[in-house]
Amino acid sequence: MSGVSRRVVMTGVLAAPMLARAQAGAPIKIGEVNSYTSQPAFLAPYRNSWILAVEQINAAGGINGRPLETIFRDDGGKPEDAVRHAGELINNEKVDLLAGGFLSNIGLALGDFANQNRKLYIASEPLTDALVWARGNRYTFRLRPSTYMQCAMLVEEAAKLPARRWAMVAPNYEYGQSSVRWFKELLTRAKPDVEFVAEQFPALGRIDAGATVQALAGARPEAIFNVTFGADLTNFVRQGNTRGLFEHRSVVSVLTGEPEYLEPLGDEAPEGWIVTGYPWEQIDNPTHTAFRAAYKARWNADPKLGSVVARDTVTAIAAALRKTSAIETEALIATFRGLTFPTSFGTGDVTFRAIDHQSTLGAFVGKTALRNGRGTMTDWRYADGAKYFPTDEVVRTLRTAPV
Amino acid sequence: MTVLAVEHLAKSWGGVQAVAGVSFSLAAGEVLALIGPNGAGKSTCFNMLNGQVRPDSGRVLLAGRDITGMAPRHVFRLGVGRTFQITATFGAMSVRENVQVALLSQARGLGGLWRPMAGQKAAEAEALLDRVGMLEQAARPCGVLAYGDLKRVELAVALANTPRLLLMDEPTAGMAPAERIALMALTARLAKEGGIGVLFTEHDMDVVFAHADRIIVLDRGQLIAEGAPQEVRADPRVREVYLGTGATAGGH
Amino acid sequence: MDDLVVQALSGLASASSLFLVASGLTVIFGVTRVVNFAHGSLYMLGAYVAWSLVTHGVFAFAGPFWQFWGGILGAAVVTAAIGAVIEVLLLRRIYRAPELFQLLATFGVVLVVQDVALWAWGAQDLLGPRAPMLRGAVRILGLRFPLYELFLIAVGPLVLAGLWLLFHRTRFGVLVRAATADREMVAALGVNQALLFTGVFALGAGLAGLGGALQLPRESVNLHMDLSTITEAFVVVVVGGLGSLTGAFLAALLIGELSAFGILILPKITLVLVFLVMAVVLVVRPYGLLGRAPQGLHASSGPPDPLLLPAPRALRQLGAVVLALLVGSAWVLPDYELSVLTEILVALLFAASLHFIMGPGGLASFGHAAYFGAGAYAAALLVQHAAAPMWAGMLLAPFAAGLLGLVFGWFCVRLSGVYAAMLTLAFAQIAWSTAFQWVEVTGGDNGILGVWPDAWAQPKPVFYLLALVLCVGGAMLLRRIVWAPFGAALRAGRDSPLRAEAIGIDTFRTRWMAFAISAAFAGVAGSVFAYAKGSVFPTYLGISRSVDALLMVLLGGVQTLSGPLLGAVALTGLQEQLMRGTDHWRLLLGATIILLVVFFPQGLAGAARAAWEKRA
């Protein structure tokens, strides 16, 4: 921040808050809480992209003449610390809205905090369905496609497979368990004769890969549904490759096509898995190409999925701020309901649904492949999130929060 | 009146008979010494009396009541005080507090959560410390006391439940000779005044012959002699057992 | 049937990996009595260093075979050297400190290493190459089994044999064994103890490094390896019996095989299995499979505890002034500062409750978060299922936590030293996994939301004053109990169980009740925290919260009553400031802890007391 604009901020703080907000040129503040130290691999590309997006908006004159300012806070992976930061951001930093969250339980804690303190919270990354359904509230909106949506996208492909005997492997926590539950439910609905022959729930980050692979193989499945990710996935794939678990078997796997998870696998990335993900190097529409180039220019790195999530969050917030006359929570909620903004995937517009505050951002569904010693996606298509929701009646029973 | 009666007490450790059918008794006000060479079974015998070690067979009767195998803390309730070969005191507590805890325990007052202990039983504790000559050091932590002083604190603690039986395992070990005589003289006087039966083990034969009313001699787990000091001193079997240290046994 | 054989082999391979880490830990503990929390960090460093050596081809000149294996062995040597440096620069200065104090120092090392590793190797998981000649698989009973896993199965027994030879055929080894059996004796023999300890620490660190390096062809190298390893390594060491290599080997086998077969029957058991094993083993065999009753573990090092003295007048006046300031803050400070103060107050009561059982009770708890969490969950569940008002939740919390303390304590207080501490950890993990897995009731890891205070207590100053009354009141009550006869009986049982029993004290019952009291107060802290945060999560019962409490007590000084209070303020305040200010808060916090440990080995309050006494 330059000396001049810091002085502007100082003036803003010293003056009465209402006055400061009305003042043209005073920054609009976003409080962003995330697990930067505990999940650096995912959140460094996220924050970089966020910073870039804000820089670009400010360079283009900001929001109605006012710059965006983000105050980042690290929660160290603990919901109780995230809530403390949220309090500080609201009370001391006087932020206009909250954003962030990577882990589901932190997203839920921030959502509940926002509800209690009547402040807008835009959840960017957390996947849990509870965030918009069972525990959704009027102050919380979520960008990324949920567990349900990711599963629904994959079930569509899985149902086309001849396989009847399925085995599941998922990390032992809410995300893993509800992925397995949705997958089973939706696949059974699409293909009633399927059979689920084995389930493995290794502890998150502590998979005993050899034993897990052997246990799955012992059940002789025809196909495998995988939810593990990160280090667990790497270890699972290595053991599975060596022991031949994936040979002559279909594998359907959530998130595995995201560069965050595919790249660490290097030349051992599995081939032919049906995955959701982000083939960043192959999406060549103008919007995405521009984004990729700008990101590369600013950070000398290729974007990850987190980079898209961050950028889209900033884009959505900026779009809402532009449409709202007064930067005030109730007005922002009204704007966010049904808000439409373009995603940096370049696949068109995305909408925050009024019915459950979930955005219709989608994901890419395709198959994994090896090219030049790195994992990538082939045969991919963009699955528009709007197509992967339960009916509105069902959503109304799932979401009990007052609208 | 018989304070302690021991009947056919036996204990073996992994096939080695440490104590093999020992019987003896102790009257109120009597000071009885238990002696024997190293490894004779003195400590095992001693530890069976207050329940620290469970005997294989035999009985221990306290004033006619069977206390065989009873846990030490229950034996304490029945009026048995105890000192240890290697002193056991509460090192991070003051001398006064050590005695206060024992007094409060006797009065079943250790459950208290509210009233500070400092004001409870302090005078009685100091009276006891005065009797063993430790009053001046009442505020010092036990952890820094000289060994002889610790022995005295232990005696005060052992007296806290106004015992009818006092068990003292080598009460004067580590003390200067003059101190030893003084401590045992004190013990003997307390025994006579309070009608307390005292059983003690001791290596120092000066102490034994000076203060014991009666002596029992243990060798390889068996009682080989019993009687007044002069009788025991004259006993040929005792002389044989103590041959190596005959000078000590017979020199006085 | 064939499947089961191969499953058993998979279990053996895991067992070998476990044993490698645990062997170093048990050797270090056996000799130095240091509870080395940084062992997982050394394991992680071993893996990272191996990755660098192998992928950068440091030994490439000797051919592909040595490029790999030279890198693995080189990593072990480098880690051993790092271990030696840690011992010489840090641990050597604090061997005379109270028991467990070294844990604090090694925890500082953990924090520092996390940031250093992030800086040196980046955030992304790293995948090492596979081992030359051991890339593929062999067919066993028609099923494919990786060659490298077979190799690992052999490595465990080989390392065990190598260590056996080292300990039985060399002078160094004989000294190590003697020191494990009786430290004082070795000192009396005129052996250079400092050199021996450095050697042992380097050996243990090297084994950890080797263990990490050998995972290279199996697992990705990542920044979470340290903490995911350390607890399991401790479990293996404790189940085997502290200091016993053969015991550690047996324990690793037991845990490896039980995990391999456990997941066939109960796939979700992965969360808690190792802790269940530890709980069962310790309840049945209080010193592990092959351990022996520790000799003088309590008084193993350092001078005896100093006398507890009533606070001097000046300190009491200071306390009154601070209390008055705290009360006044409610009208002066803005909301956020009040919420931070509320958190510090909660930490203060939590630390005081742990100190109650750890200081006067002489029983370190590595799982005190269980009772904190029990209080929080009791309140939250009451709100969720019965829509109960806040006072009901706060009233229920100490009873629920106290009851849990009664149940767990009944097993724990029979044990002593590190065994007791690890049993408390096992129970805490069982409680944690219950909260984590029993989704229908506890909401699982998504927690329970909407645990906000009643309307009257929602203004921050009001809730702050309530927290002040409960937390400071609770801490003062605990202090009162320490001075009361019950506290004296508790301290008596700690100082000399033999004497305590001989004067009629039921030491078991006293410690048991103290454990429950301590748990109940932790529960109060937990319920205040739940309402302050508005939500409850399994992390409230997690290891890191237990460790936080432990750090506060140790940092402040376990031997004084004001220590934990000072430690709570220092740690919570420091962490809040650093986390807000910088992404490198772990490095700074770790370095601060290390410095405090080196300069104030009696803890902050202990140092203040020493300074005060010197002045007087």
C-alpha cells in the first residue's frame, strides 16, 4: 500500500465509521480467513490469485471509485481461531464482509458466526453440503460446487460403466463419508442393480495404503469410487499401481483431476480414472487464457483450481458491490441472491441461487491421462453446476434455515 | 496386655523362604528388638506386620484382632505407627505439615476442600515436634533435612495417631552415636508413658542392648532365640549366627 | 485365505516402518528420559533430506544404485547430525529441569522445523523415486505384492538385530544399556555423560531419519508427516515398554497387524485403533508389554519440588490490582479485545485445572482436552437437543466432565509417569474419536453450531465478566483446594505414596478424586469456551489442545501455583499476537519457546520466584 492510500485509510478509521464509508475513495474491506499455515499447498495459489484479482480491480478504478482491500488471517486449521479472527475483522478492522474457509468445519463455524453477527460471509472453498443445506443460513453463500454436486457429476459417468460391483475408499471424516453416501444413493437410483462390496475409511492423512489396497482388492470389485486426496491419494495410488488394484477396473475419483492433487503424483498419475478437476493447460477460451496468462505473469506459476476459486470469489464480490448502492449487509444479501457473474473458467455466467445460496459454478469431468510424464485430463467437458442439484422441493426439505 | 501377637507367619519370595513360621508377641509398654544378620528376613517380617507385604500363611493379631493382610492404611486406623528403614516423608512439605497431615488423617479430616490446612492441628503438630526435638525446624521442607532429623520427623509422624503399636525399621540408621541413644531413650520413655508396644529392628547392638526390654533373633527366616537381652547375649545359637560380628554381640 | 496371508504381509511392512521410528524414540527416552516431541520432525526431515539427495543426484557419480541408497543413508546421517546439534545446543542445558520440561523445548523445535521445512521444500507434496531393483512386485499365492514392502519387512528385524549387536557388543552400547537401567550409576562410573547423551540422541535421530527416508519409495513427503507420525511412534514405544527395543518391535507388530486386519472388519476403526490398543495394554500391563517399573522416574532428575509457600504480600497486592484492572476492562476495552481476554481467561482455568493434577497430583495428563471438550459438548448438546438456557449448560458441564474424569481417572491414576500420561492421551483420543465419528449425536467433525449465550449475556462485556467470574473464581477455588487438607493429602501421595498409605491416606482414592475435580474444572473452562465461540468441534478434545494446556503449565512452571496462570497468559497472548501479525508465527512462537526454556528452566513463575527470593 502506498503512503498516500495508507493515510486515506487512517483518516477513514479516525472519522466516524458511517462518514468514512460514504466517503469516496475509502477502501471497501474484505476480511479473509483461511488455513494458510496448515494447508499451504492449496492456499498459496489461492491467495496469490486473490491478490492479483484485487490488484486488477483496483487498477481499473476499484468499485465505484473505491478500492478493494483484503485483510488476510491464518486460522491454523482450527475453527475456534477462525471465529476469533472473524471477530477481530468485524470489530477492529470493520470489514464490510467476510470470506474464505477451506476446511468444512471452519466454513460452518464462520457461517454460524456470520449468522450470529449479521455479517455477510462468502465461503469460497469448503465443500460440505451442510453449509448451504442442513446448516445453511441467510448470511452465508458458497461458491465452489458442493460434495453433492461433485458426486452427481461423477455418478452420471459411473452409471454408464458396465461395472456392478463397487468398492469405496474415502477419508474418515464428514467429506469422505457424505461423498460415499451420496455416490451410493445417486448411483443406486441411476442403476438399481449395483452392489457395494467393500468400504474403506482410512484416517485422513494417515492412510495405511498397503493394507487398504489389499482389503479393497480382496473384495474383487469391478469398479472403485475414490474420495482420498493429497498425501493419502499419492500413497494409495502407489500401492494400488504396484499391486495391480487398478488393472481391469474402472476408477471414479472426486477432485483427482485438480492440479493440486494430480501434479504431486508426477509420472505415477493414474490413467483412465474418471474424475472431476481442472485441465488448466487445455482450456483455451479467451477469458481463461487471459486469466492464465495474467496469473503466470504475476506469480511465475501456473494456476491451480484454488486460483480459480479465489478469483471467482473476488469477481462475485466485486459484481455484488457494484450492483449495491449501500455497502451494507442486508443490501448485499439481496444482491447476492440471484447474482450472476462470469467465471474465469470462461464457460459463461454463474449464478448464486436464491433458494440455497449455492453458486452454479461447475467442474470439469474427464479422464486422467499421462502426458510428458505428468498427469492431465482428456475427454473432458464442463459440467455446469446448475444441472446437478436436487429438485427445488428436495432442496427446501434439506435447507431448513429461514430464507 | 498383649498388643501384638504373631502366629506362624511365613512368606517366600520366588521359592526362597524369607520368613518360615515365626511366632512372637509384644505387650503394651514393652520395647522389643528384632535382630538378625543381613538376609535373615527381618524386613519381610516387619513389612507383613503393617500390611505392606501379604503373608503366605500365619496370622497377625493386633490386640486380639486379626489384621493379617490388611492394607497399611487400615492398619494405621487401628493404631499402628510406622517408620521406615529408608525414611519416607513428604519432601515438598514442611516438617509441620508432615505431622499435620498425619494428625488430620487420624481425625479423618483430609477430605476438606475449603479451610486451609495451615490453621488445623498446628498446635498439636508442634507439640509432637517438640517431643522429638524438631520444633525449631518446623517450617523447613523435609526435602532438605539431615538424615537424622528426618528420622525424628518420622517418629513424630508415627506418633500422630497415638498408636498402641509402633513399628520402627532401623530407627537410628544414619545417625551419630549420641543421637541414636537419645532417640531410643526418647522412644522407650514414650513407650512406657503411653503404654505403647514398640517393635524395632536395629543393626547397632549398643542401641539394642541398651533399650530393648526383650529381643527376638531371626536367622534364615526362623526364630532362633527370644528373651531378655542378657539371655539372648548368652545364647550359643545367637553367638554362632553372629560369629562374624561376635565382637559386637559379645563385647558388651 | 490367500487374501489374508497377503494382508498379514502388508501389516508386517507397516509394522517395520513403525518400528524404525519408534526404535529411535525408545532409545532416546531410555537413556535421557526426554519425551522427545520433535522425533516426528526428525522423521520428516529424514524424508525431505533423502528426497533432496536422491532427486538432485548427489550420489549419482556412483551409479543409480548408490544415487538412491546413498541418498537414504546420507539422510540418516544428516538427521543424526541435526539431532546431535539439538542435543548440544538445547537439551543439554535443561536435563536438570523438572520432569517433562524437555517436552516443551522439543515442542518448540517442532514448530520451528515446520516453518523451516515449508521454506526449504515448499508446500506441495513431493514424490520421491522408487527404489532401484525394488520397483516391481512379486507374486505371492497368486497375488501381487510389492518388492519394496518385502524389503521393508526385512529391514525391521535387521535394524533390531543391528541395535542388539550395538548394545551388547560395543562399549557404547553397554553404557547405553547401563544408563537405561540406572542413570546415576553411569554418572558414578565416571563416564562422560554429556558425550553419551549426545551420542544416544544422534543415534535416535538417525533412526528417525532412516525411518523417514525409507518411506520415500512408498509415500509422498509432506509437511504433515511430523505430527501424523509422532503420536503413533509414542504409542508403539509405550505399548512396548519405555526403553525396551524388543518391546517396541512387538508393539509395532501388534499394531501393524491389528490395523491390517481391523479395517477388514471395521473400516472406520482407523481413527482410534492404535489408542484402543494402547488403552487395553496399559490397563492390563501398566508398564507396557516388556517394560519394567520405572526406578525413580519421578525424582529422576532435578532437585525436589520446592515448598509451596503462600504468596508474598506484594504478589497478592499485584494480583488484586490485576483483578481490578480485569474487571475494569469490561467498561473500557472494545469487543474484540474483550473476546481475546475471554479466551485468555478460559486458557487460564484450563491450565490451572491441568496443573492441579499435574503439580500437586504428580500425574501429567497428555489428554486433558478430553474434559475441556466434555464440558463444551455437554453444554452444546443440551442447547441442541433440549434448547436449554446457558446456565443449564454451564451447570451441566462440570458434572459431565467430572463424570468422564471419574471413569477415565479410575484407570489412569493407577499408573505413574509417562505411562499414566500416555493412558490419559489414549482415553482422550477415544473420546475425540467418539465425538468425531458419532455423527448422529455430535455432528461429527462438522461440530455443533449455534451454541450462543442467552440474550442477556450476548453483549461482549457481560459475557466477559461472566467468564471472569467463572474462570478466575475456578482458578482461585483450585488454589484453595491445594492449600486445604485434601490438597495436602494429594501432595502427600505424590511425595511419598509409602508414607501416605502408612498414615491412613488412600492414595488411589485421593488421586482419583483429584483427577475428577481437575476434569470438572476443565469442563467449566470448556463450556465457557463453547459459548464464547458459538460452536463446538472435535478439535476441542484434540491432541493439540491437550498439548496447549501442557505447554502453558510447563512454560509457566509446574512447581508454583501461579505458574500455569502466567503460562496461559503468555502462550495464548503470544499466539494471538503472532498469528495475527505474520504467517511465520510458528517459527517465532517456536523460537520464543526455545529461548524461554533455555533461560528460564524453572518456568516463568519459577524464574520470577527465584529473582524475588534473591532480592529478599
